[in-house]
Amino acid sequence: MLENIVIRGANQHNLRNVDLTIPRNKLVVITGLSGSGKSSLAFDTLYAEGQRRYVESLSAYARQFLDLMQKPKVEHIDGLAPAIAIEQRSAGGTPRSTVATVTEIYDYLRLLYTHCGLPHCPECGRELVSQSAEAITLQLLALEAGCKLTILAPVVSGRKGEHRDIIEKMRADGFIRARIDGKTVSLDDFDEPLEKNIRHTIEAVVDRLKTGSIDRSRLTDSVETALKQGNGVLTALIEDSEKSYEKSFCEKLACLDCGISFGEMLPRNFSFNSPYGACKCCNGLGVQLCMDPEKVVPDPSLSLRNGAIPGWRRGPRHLIIYYNMILRKFAEQFGDPSLLSTPFAKLPEKFKHQLLYGTGEENLEFDYHMHGKKYHWAKPFEGVLENLRRRMVETESESVRERLAAYQSPRVCPECHGDRLNPLALSVTVGGKNLAQFNAMSIGEVREFIASLKLSEEHAAIAADVLKEIHSRLTFLCDVGLNYLTLNRVSNTLSGGEAQRIRLATQLGCGLVGVLYILDEPSIGLHQRDNDMLLATLEKLRDLGNSVIVVEHDLDTIRRADFLVDLGPGAGINGGRIVAVGEPGKIPDFPESLTGDFLAGRRKIAVPEKRNSGNGKSITVKKASYHNLKNVTAKFPLGVFTCVTGVSGSGKSSLVNGILVRALHAAAGINDEPVGTCEAVEGLEYADKAIVIDQSPIGRTPRSNPATYTGAFDLIRKLFAELPEAKMRGYSPGRFSFNVKGGRCEECSGDGIRRIEMQFLADACVVCSACNGKRFNNETLQVRYKGLNIAEILDLSIDQAVELFSTITPLKRKLQTLQDVGLGYLKLGQSATTLSGGEAQRVKLAAELSRVPRGHTVYILDEPTTGLHLADIDQLLKVLFKLRDLGNSVIVIEHNLDVIKTADHIIDIGPEGGDGGGRIIASGTPEEICRSKTSHTARFLKPLLKK
């Protein structure tokens, strides 16, 4: 086997004929500026080729069911092992996927509960035990001698009726006696009909014996007969000279008192994705979509007459008239027609409740006309919420259904209370916890619980392998810093970094050897305290005999690497070259390497000489208890750069995204999600608006680009429409858009390429032969500005465009801001799908900077340094400081110490993740934070402030 991976002539995206030799079975870090070509090399070249070779080794039949990646632009790659990519993308959109299911821990838990669980009656809570006929016989043989023993088979238990057929069948089966409603009678002499409307209990007398002298064979036959006649249930009546009592036995798992029985326990009975285990009410989701009063009445300041209930203001005319009649009669029935003109918020509570939830048994009466006929209404009113729900279910119009669905919000299921499982599944316990309680624990708590779990000798032997698998998976998850996550955490709520580390832990559990692992910034979302654990995990993966390639900017990871590849020297068209390669200690010797400058200390992000104190105003979140927050009060000073810090899972996102952002949006009239639990959010009046800037793509299609996102393309199209040639031809700005018919090439619909489906091969993308990839038709391309047509304008870099449009102030300002955030190398028309996360984030920042300032804005960024080199971070900080200096507030959730040390104000949450967090450990300037003895952030921040 080759000792190296040898790449020759890589030209994918912006890579420029890269030749590279990477040692196998080593920890290799690829670093460089955002947009320098790191992902193009690691994912779009190495992983794409490794995955393509594997898929092409399969049959043509199998290949048609798999997504085959495009062959990368590379001459050849030698020594390439099967590749697995672990990217920082979210874990998927299905609400049925949880941390437990993704890691397969849930599958093992279902086995554990199936074979070692103790079932209880869901009604009375009594433990249920199934017994065989032999076990029952042994118990009866052990009774004290000298007692009368009557074996009874319950045939009817508390059912109304005369039961003539049952009594006749008992006679036909040879039974002589029966106990009917507690009284023993002879069946031969029993002729009285039972009272039809009274509940009766009928038991066949199978045998009468005396303890101490029982023939075992006879007793066994009697027990088996009684169980057969009693459908698995037997009652023993035991009498002595002083007392008599009854004892019930069951060969099934059943509660005889409550009449509830279990079938055979199988793993499917504990799956919320199976109809056998799922809650019938919510189908295993734990939540139900219900009509939300806050969405049904979005603006309570409006009156009913002015449209407080928009769902009743749209639809056929006759339906709107009908709803108006209901509202009018409702007000009349309350004796005050003026209620229709009263703001909804000021209506009487009873009026609002009956209008929304219905009148119950109380009738609403009125006459109305519809379709030329007169109708009389005299029945209870169902309520607006139920009316909208029913209409949504009954309508055949998809558009109406979608419109009405917008009034819904998820609510915790009233049956399972969010536990997802049915009552029988929830009544089985292991170690005193049912499966839902088990899943509600954090990974760290579950690991401790499993380690201390006491099982019977039999159950311990059965569960040994299952517990070993569960414990190993939990350990791997803890090793990558995810001990704070609960097992029932829904996958689509995980951050990209958390989802990536879960996949990393899963791969560790697989124990594969000889594989090429490619990871995208695994340190994202991880506090510096947990970085060593992550690095140890990566080294363990390497030591198993795998090649580990990591795209990373974290200096600790870079220093621990066996081999380093630095791409640059710039980004985009200015990058794509290898500027340094070798062991980390040798990288500072390469003159073009920015990474080498930071490693050697020749360049670093400076600590500000003076902290900004803000404008004296603040937004205060009071007594927040959302998720794991423990009644905390947090003060966000305005006019400053604030960092919210803390270990993973400590509660940063709950405080900022769950409460602060939603409160700011609610104050601006954006009712997207309810504000997280807190007493109040004060000071919102000091902020005009809130803008959340993340690293999500600026567009989901190749049609979106920096020019369209920032609005620069609108100005360019208007400029072209004003040109003499365009005016002469009657062209409007729409003529110069590739999104609408008229000026675009219709052969490719303005895409510039045509995608050809190849079934069991990767789809082929070819340049459109009609427009040669220019996206516009010939007539449109004949209009030129300073010698350039619209396609050539879009092919300019932003730096070139700034120079070209230097005399057009509004357009220059928009382009200048893109240049200011370090994106001058991007092409105006570069597809949004080719931008890195860091580039997309800076395009959004540029769009905000280009807007005319309107008062005070709060900018919120969650982990803005994701995907950014230290040089990029330096550039980003300058932009954030500029926003702050314009009088705005900037709030970031961040782990990067180089960002934290530059903050004006820090709010540190912790001390740990999950239940161990949720408290504000320290707040103030970085210097004040460093005085804290309990803050993990302070411990790592202090050395940086001394430099």
C-alpha cells in the first residue's frame, strides 16, 4: 500500500493546478483564508473522488439509486482510500430523529427495556409479573397444610347481561359448580335468569382440594384447565378455620384489578416511530399542531370589525357574510353590539373565550341568508379555533389548507405530555425509570446511570452486551464534548458543530481501519476547555489506522497536527495555491503563509487599548428560565460589542436566540416564534430593529449572487435600461434579468448551463450552446456600458466593478462595502452556492453596511468566526467595530478567544453544559471576567490579556 496520497493537477473551483503529497495515517490539517480553496481541495476533490470511485465499483443497477458526485477537475490521485466526510451541516429536518436514534443508542435501549424491563400497570402502578402454570402450581403446593383450596376460572368479569350461553357452555364442558357474584351454586340446579342490567362475575369451579395432601399431577391439571377457561387468569380461594382470602394468578402480563393486559414485549413496543409503541394522540411526535390563539388573533389592538381575526376575512363572499353574522349575533347575545368595535385585547374574557373556544352546551340563535335561501341557526357554536381547524381538514384546496395551517403552532401532546410513547410502553421501567425518563437525561447523566445500574443476576447476564454498546457510545459522545445533550434532543435543533461531532462519535464506535476521514472544522461550537478532548478523539481515530484530514483554523489543532497544508495566499481568484506545507513547526519559514505569521507571533489580533462604554442604555432579560436557564437576569448594554460566552450547552443560545432575538422581533411586530420563558424583557424601546446575521447561504439556487443579494444588480439593471441603446429598443430593467423571460436565454432559462440526467452516472452539466454560458440572448448582450455587456459586467470582480462604477455613488457604495469586508476578489455574478459560510456571512454584513443608518440597530451573530482564518477574523472585527461605532449594538455568541478578548462587554454563562449550566458566572469587561475563579472562559482568557 502506498504511504502517501498523491494529488496531481487539481483545478477544482479556484484551485490552480495543485500538486500535493499528503502522508497516509496521519492527522493532516488544511488551513488558509476563507475562500482560499480548502473545501475545494478536501471535500470537492479528495472526498468527491474517493466517493465516486467507491460508487463506480458497484453495479449499474445499484448506482442508479445513489447520488454520484461529479468527477473533480484533477489529473489523477494515487493512494486514495475509501473516504468518509463528516461535515458541519445540520442533522436533518425530521422531528422523529433524536440524538438517541442517530447514535443508535435508542435501538439498544429498546432491547434493554424489552428483555430487562419491569412492567407496571399504567393505571394503578402495580408491578406486573407473568407466571407459568408450573410456577403457579409450585406456589399453591407451598400453602400451609390444612386449608381448603378452590381453583376458580374467571369466565365473566363485571359484564352486564343474562349470560345464558356462557352458563350452558360451562355445563357442556363438564363443570358442576360455579361461583356467580361471589356465591357458589350448582349448575344443575341453577335456573334463575341473571339480571340483564347488572354487572356480573362468573367463575367456574375447576377443583376443590385440601392443602397438605394435594396430588401434584391433579393440581397441575386443574391449574392448566383454569388458565385455559379463564383466558390466562386463575383465582385461588383459600379458606382455613379463621379466615378466607383470594389470590389471583396470571400467565400473561396483566393487571386484574384494572383489566389491563400486556401482550408479548417486543422492541417495536418501545419505538415512537412504530404504531405499536407510539402515542396514539400525536403519532409519536410528542407534539400536536393546534390552532394558536396568538396567530389567529395576531394583532389584539384591532377590533373584530376591523379584522382582528384575519382567518375569517378571507374566502368566498357568502362565507365572510356568514362569519360576520356570527360575530354580530355573538355581540348581541352579550347585550352589547359595540363589542364589535372594541379592540380585541379589551373584550370581556368570557366573550373572548367563547368566541375562540366555543359556547359548549349553550346555543347561539340567529337567522341568515345564503344562496338566496333563509336559514335558522340554533345550536352551540364550535369556536373560531375549531372552525379553522375543521375547515383546514375538510377543504380540498391545497392553497386554503396551507393558508389555514399558518395559524397553527406545535403544542405538547396532552396524552403523552411530550414523551412520544403510549401508556403501556411508558409503564415499563429499568432502574426505576421508564424509557422517556431515561431519554430525558443528558448523555453524561445516562453514562453515570448505566455504570451504577443494579440488575438481577438473570437480567445482568442478558443485558451485558447491550449495556456495553450503550456505554461505549455514550463515552465517545462525552469524548467529543457532548455530555450536556439530552438523548431526546431533536436532531434538527442541533447546531452544525454538534451534529458533526455526533457523526464523529458514531464513526469512532464503528472502529473502521484504513479509511480517509475528512472533517470540516470540528472545533466549531466547542469551548477551549473541551478542545483537548476533541483532539484526543481525532488522534484516536488516526491511531486506529486511518488518515484524518481536517479543515481547521484553530491554532491548537494546527499545532497538534502531524502535517499542515496552508492554502492562499489570498481568497477566490487570489487563492488556490499551496503557500506552505509540512510539519507545523516549519510553516513560519514560508514567506507567503499568513498562518505562519500567526504561529510565529509576527501577526496577531490586538487587544483594544480602550473598551467602549456604550450609550448608557441597556436591554435587560429578567428571570429567564427557558430551557436550562436558571432564573437568570442578563443585562445587554447598548452601543457596545458584547460577547456571550460559556461551554457548549451552557445556555447561550437559549438566552440570546430563544429570548432576546424573539423579544426584539416581537417588539418589531414580527411574530415568528414565542419568546422563551422569562419574567420580562426591558429596554426594547431603545432598539429600532434586530438583525440576525448567520452563515446560512445567501440563496438556495445558483441564480442568487452577491450582486442580487446586496441590491447592486437592481441598480446595474436600471443603469443599463437608461442607456441610449436600451431606450431606443424600449428595454426596461427587467430585460437585463436572467430570472424573467425577455432578455434571458430561453434555452437554459438564464442558467448558462444545461443539466443532463445520466441515470446511473452523475448528472452531466454542459455549457448552454445557445448563449455559451452568458445567460442572456444576443439582443440583450448588444447593449453595452463602457464597452461591457451585462454578462461581462457580472463576470467582473468586485474590485474591478468598484473602479468601473466609481462615478455612480449609490452603486459604488454598495460595492464598496463588499470590498470593505474583504470580498473584493469575488465576482459580481458568482453563484451563491459556491460561497463558503464565511463569505456568505460577510455578504450579509456588507448588505447591512450599505443601508442608510436609521437609528439604533441590534446585530446578533451566532459563532461568526466559523470557517474564518485569523486574518479573516481580524477583518470581520473591523466591520463589527464599524457597526458599533455608528451607534449600533453588536451581540455575538462566540468561543474564539481572539474575538472574546476584543469585546467591550462579556456575559459568561455556565459553569457547565446542560443542567450543570444556565447561570451567569460573570459579566463585565474582559479584565473583569478574568477575576472570576469559577469561569472556564476566564482561565483561558487571562493569558491572552497579559500579552
